[in-house]
Amino acid sequence: MKKENNEELLRMLSSDLARLDAQYDDISPPSLPGLEQLIADEALRRQRQSRREFQRFLLVGLFLVSVVLFSLGFAPVTYWILQAAFPVAALGGLTVMRFRLRREDTEE
């Protein structure tokens, strides 16, 4: 009984594999010059994309630095207040989170 099931399963698998092989037999591999051209085109595309990303990065960085320098020159008091306020706010948020976690731990 088990041997018949195994043979039937083997026949089904063999027929499925034969059908799969028949579908992929007509596919021809690409030519070597075509592959070389494809690789060269892809390398050029990646180089252009990398250059564009670097230009965008520089543009955004230049914008941020100019905004900071402008704010420093225009209103230095406001600049220094903001420079002090952000770290104080971050440390305050971390302290509040630590107290909440401690309170939750003691409640459990």
C-alpha cells in the first residue's frame, strides 16, 4: 500500500518536472555582448543616481547650515535659547520616561 503511494507520488513528480522542463527548454541564454552592454548601462545608471543623491545631500546640508548661520547672525539670543532648549527638553523627556517605567515596575 505504502509502496504504491510512493510510486504514484514519484510518477506525479516526474511528470510535473517534465512539464516544467518543457516550459523552460525554449528559453535561450542571452548573448555575451548583450550582457556586457546591460552591465555597463546599469553601472552608468547607478553612478548617475549616486551623483544625484550626493548633490541632493550637499544641497540639503548647505541649506541647513545657512539657516543656522542666518539665525545665529540675525537673532543670536534666540539661537542660543533654542540650542539650550532642545537638549533640556530631550533630557526631560528621558527623565519622565524613566520615572514612568519605574512606576510601572513597582506596580507589577
